[in-house]
Amino acid sequence: MRILSNLCLLFVLGSCAVNEHDQSVQSAESTSSDDMPWVDPMFFIEGQLCQHVRQLHEDSRGDLWIGTNVYGLMRYNGTELQRFEEDEELRTGRINSVVEDYNGDLWFATYSGLLHYNGKEFKRHNFPHDSLSPNVWSLLLEDDVLWLGTMDGIMQFNNDEFIAFPTPDLTVEDTLSRLSYKGITTLLRDVNGDLWYGTDGFGLCRFDGEKFTHFTISDGLPANSVTSLMQDNEGTLWIGTMDGGVSWYDGQEFTNLSQNGTIKGVEISGFFVDAQERVWFGVENNGVYCFDGNTWKNYYKEAQLPTNGINTILEDSKGRM
């Protein structure tokens, strides 16, 4: 573990004034105390680490965990930033997802498998020997069961045991260069109890407990590479994709927000719902979008946002984005 004394870019987004992209995206009014748009730097990360932040998680102790693309894992306790890099267990590469269980333990999806932190030490849980790849892309925690979306499909982890969750073979008309239908990028349990999962190039699936339903471009999905899923308080499913933008699914049909001009850009990062039930997400090269149920706002670089490449969004316990 290393403590970094030079602190460089993680930031807190205040109420930024934004330029208007088009008629469907309204500009936001500044509401900061000095009536000026602002982005308040929270702390700084040395070198190029700041260019690779991929995941943020504030734990029940108030510590901020930072997962990166290539530099592993860091933790900020409000005073010091620690980078975990020396232990062999922590040479994880990319951090794809973080969840906290009911005991306050943390679970990390990494390119090197499943990593567990119990508040004192880290432990890696190795996959069965017949697994083709240790890559874990997504996590879903339900009671005592941890669901894993992996390069080889879906697994359940319970009582220190991995159990493969059988999924059907998938086909699409054009797989482009995607490697496997088993690559599971995101997992969601909806309000009806159905399990949804997105794939890396083979569309979207729903399992209702008895049968699987497969959605692709042919069914109205904007793209077959799904990056993120979220269900809002109205029950609408939000689908983010790698190259087709954002869609809503109301149980009957898809509405593509990128094709109809509401959203600029096609590569979507993960969704986040804040305490006011506003939906936030990043769009590659187009900053951050926020939807309050009626109005869209777009924060981007020309409006004081430091970068238009946003990988992850978090609201902390103090209400800061």
C-alpha cells in the first residue's frame, strides 16, 4: 500500500451553467453561492492516474474507493489517498464494478477475478478451473448471493462457492468483432423480479424465472453492445450502449433518445440516480446528462466541466456529485 502525497483530479460537480446543445437540451442556471458556475476540485491524483478513473464507491465508513482502468485500486479517507499496489492479491488491472454487502464488506469485479475486502484484508476468490477467463465485468448483490457477469457468462457466488447460471445461446445478424455471446457486461433485477443482463455484442436478455427473452437491434434495441442498465421510479428501463446511445424500454417498445436528438453521442457510461431521483450518465465526448423527469440538462467542457470523457458518477453522503 502506498500513500500518495500529491493529490490531482477527482472533482465535485456543482450546479454548472451549461451551453445549449440543441432545442431538446435546456441550459441550466447557476445556483452556487457566488452565483458563478463552478466545479470544485475534491483532491488530486498524481501523474496519469487521473485519466483512468473508472469506478467510484463511498462505503459505509465514509471512505471513497476509486477503481481505475490499469492502475488498480485506491482509497481516499478524507485526508490521505492510498494506492494499493504492492500485494500480489491487488494486482488486479481494471476495476469494473464495486458493491458493499450487509456486513460492510466490499466486493470488486476485476480483470483478474473477484476481489473481497473485509475491512482489514483483501482476498481473491479464484474461478473454477474450467473457466476460460478470470474477467469479471459486473456485479449484482441479492441477500447472501453475489451475481457475477463474466467473460464466460453468469455465475453465482455463495458460501465461497461459484455456481454457473445457465443461459441460452444467443445469435444476432451482425456480431461485428465481438468475441463471445457469454460476455455479460451489466446485471439488473427489476421491480417485477425479472433478471436482465446486457452482453458485449449480442444484445439484451430478460429472465422471468421460467423463460429467457432476447432483444437485439431487430427488436428496437439501439445497439447490440449494452454497457449499462437502470430502472427508474416509474418502472422504465434505461439501456446504455457502446455505440447506439440511450434507450428507454416501457415493457412494450424501445424509445431511442440518441436517434431522436435528445442525447448527443452514442457511447454511454453507467447510470446513476441521485437523492432527488434525477438520472445522471456520461456520454463519451459529450460530457454529462441529467434528467429530472421533465427537463434535460447537459454539462460539458465548454461549461467548466474539466473533461467530456466521464466514466462514472457518484453522489456522496454530503450530497456532492
